[in-house]
Amino acid sequence: MVQAASPTFSRQDWLKGYESLKTEQAYWIDEIEGQIPLELEGTLFRNGPGQLDINGQKYGHPFDGDGMICAIAFKDGKAHFTNQFVKTPEFLAEQKAGKILYRGVFGTQKAGGWLSNIFDLRNKNVANTNVVYQGGKLLALWEAAHPYSLNPKNLDTVGLENFGGKLGAREVFTAHPRKDDRTGELWGFGVQPGPKSKISIYRVSDHGELSTESQVEVSGFCFLHDFAYTPNYRIFMQNPVSFKPLPFILGLATAGECIELKPNTPSQFLLIDRQGNLQTLETDPCFVFHHCNAYEQDDEIIVDSVCYPDYPKLEPNTDFRDVNFDQVVAGQLWRFTINPKLGTVQRELILERSCEFPVVHPRCMGQEYRYTYIGAIAKESGNAPLQAIAKIDMTTGKQEFHSFAPRGFISEPIFVPRDRSATSAEDDGWVLTLIFNAEHNRSDLVILDAQNISGKPVATLHLKHHVPYGLHGTFTQEVF
């Protein structure tokens, strides 16, 4: 597939990907175009909101949907699909009641107006944002609570994970950890927000044991989804936002709808070293959900991030399905060059096209690297749903695209190396992405050759159904 000159998408097609998947299944994928590489062995885990309504009563925002894990296992040129919902007590209670019982963080209120929602400050742990395999444990992640532990063999829910009591009852674990491929360690964080926010830096060993590296207090409300990792620093972008809790407490708005961007306020990089020392450096106002990668170079730190010129504010009593893409702020890939000694931050635009969900080769996490793979819109300007995979050469600036427009809608790309040795080419491997195929109202798992990203897919695996638009995932070499 090559990119069309003027790709378009149909709103009706796009909306189909927001239909709930009610069933849980396990089957061999037998409808395949092309051939699964024999060297591709392991399990792709994906997480995202699988249920977006209860008996037709729709959640107000997709991020409030119940988490559903999908697993696609590869071995001997064959693939097996499994999916299961994370069986949280809240999920089970709503299934039994047949209606929405909990307020969602982003856009869901209980029926009955403010009187039904006033003073109800409970969080529903939807466990819907990411899934990682570490130390023999499969963890479904949502950043405002503890992870849920799952059985990696069949995706059965085991229960809340507190790492043997090392994660306190009021502490939370990020939905966006970073894996150090050289040591096998998983690095994460948790935020306890308030007038002063506390950031805890966590290390999960390759045996699944959690320890706290440091805890840092930061002035102001912290809204942090992701962080960048290098051997000597944990790097956060303190987005210039404020939280006004009164409408939430009074049942007039969700918590997410009470977050606002502070006008004309600079963003701040928070540099936390291995000893827990904090350095704050200002940069031009921008909002970051996801960092691509970071690395140290002489006296400087390079941080590559998807930056928005404004916070995409959630408005009360609006339906995300009615979004006007022409009015949605676009994320772009920027490079920040930070000099801690001089206290300076410089920035350079890398990819002007609207994009999200950047990934790199696992061995390059926190290290100097050349290639990033990222979801992008299929047209050169404006905004739209993500329908293309871009490969960016961070050294030469070369950009290559594989478009699935007009009827394909992508998820986060995952890079899987063909050979995990240190001497293999950085782009020797495959890019895996789950596509919603609106033409056939199903999802396809597409395998692209990372060295020929714009070429014909190596293989396209047709599922027997659709999978609602997901968020994050991971690939492990273990076959489940």
C-alpha cells in the first residue's frame, strides 16, 4: 500500500471502531494474507477500552471504557488470538446491574444529573491503558490505581497487584513504564497530586520485585502520563495545567473536565537524577502525553516528544463521537536539547504532520538511536484519525509512510527486532499494528517490514471480529 495523494476518511467508518466488543474468544487465526515470518516468535499483548457502553448506555469518553486485553501469540509461522476483559469488581458490578454505576474520570457521569453524582469521588479502576509482562507477571495498567495482575496463559484476572506490599494502599503505578532492555528492569512512577504533588520513581526487577528509587515533591498540580528515561535521569514534562475540583465535587463535571491549561504559562522539564535531586527548566508552552525517547550526549540530554500547542480540554456535556477534527489540536514530534549545566532548553520540529504513539527499538530505550515509528494522519496537514505508520530517520530527517486510508484506522505501532543482538541493524525487524478495517468491519493485525515500511505488508492477519480502538501494548519473546 502506498499513500494516496489526497486520502480521506468517512466519519461513519471511523465511528464503527468505537462499538463495544462484548464477546471473549480464543482461536487460531486462519485467514492470512502473506506469510508470518518463522523468526517472529512471542506474544503481542494489547490493552484498550473494549466495552464502551452498558446495555446501550454509552460511556461519555472512550478512556472510561472497561479494559480488555488481547493476546496474539506467534510460533512456527502460526498465530493464536485470545481476548478477555479485566474482571475488576467495578466491571462485574456494572455487568450485574446492567447500567453505569460509577463516574468516569474523563467524561462519564451516572444517570440522574448532578444530584446522582454530587460528593461521589470514587475512582473506577478501568485497567484499560497498557499491559506489560515483567518478572512472570502480566499487568494491566491504569495510572490512577494499582495494576491488575493477569494469568498470561489465558488472561484470567488474578487481582490487584501491590508487589508484595511494596506499593502502598494510596500509591499508584504508571500506565506508561519504560523497560531497560540491557538490564531487564522496568522503570515506572506514580503521582499523588495536590497543591504539592509527590512523584515516586519505581524500579521493578526482572524477577518482578518493586523498589522505590526516590520520591520528589513538585510545586503545583502534576498531570503526568509518561516520562522519558536515561541511565542517569528520569525526565518529566510538567504541563502547565490546573485542577479546579469544585465542579467535580458538586457532581457538575468529571475530574478530567476540571483540568484547564494555564494561559501564557511555560512548560517545565523536571529532571530527577538517580539520587532524587530535582532540577526544573522552563520551555515554551506545550502539552505532552507521550515521549518517544531520551538519551545523554556529552553535557546535554536529548528528549524527543509529541507536543501539542494546547491542552485538548474536555468539555462537559459533549459527545466525543461528534468531534470536529478541523478544530482538534494536532500533536507534532519535537526534539528538545536540554543542557542542565547551563539551564537551557532548545527545541526543533521533527515531524510536522499530526502524530501520536511513538516507539523505538527496545535496545535503544534511553540510548542514542536513529529510527522512530509513530502513528500519523494520512494527509500532510490538518487533523484526522491516525491512519498511517511513519518511520522517521532521526539522523537524516527522512520520512517514510505506510497509509491504510481511506478505510483503515491504526493503533500504536510495536517494533519487534528480528535479531536481539547488539550488532544487528537498528531497523532489522517488524512493525506490528492492529488496524480497524471498516470495509469488512473487523480488525487486522498487520506485520510490516521495518526496513521497507512503505512496501507491501509481510502479512495481514484477519481477525474474526473487530477490536475497539486500543491504547498501548507490548511484545514479549515468551509464547503463551
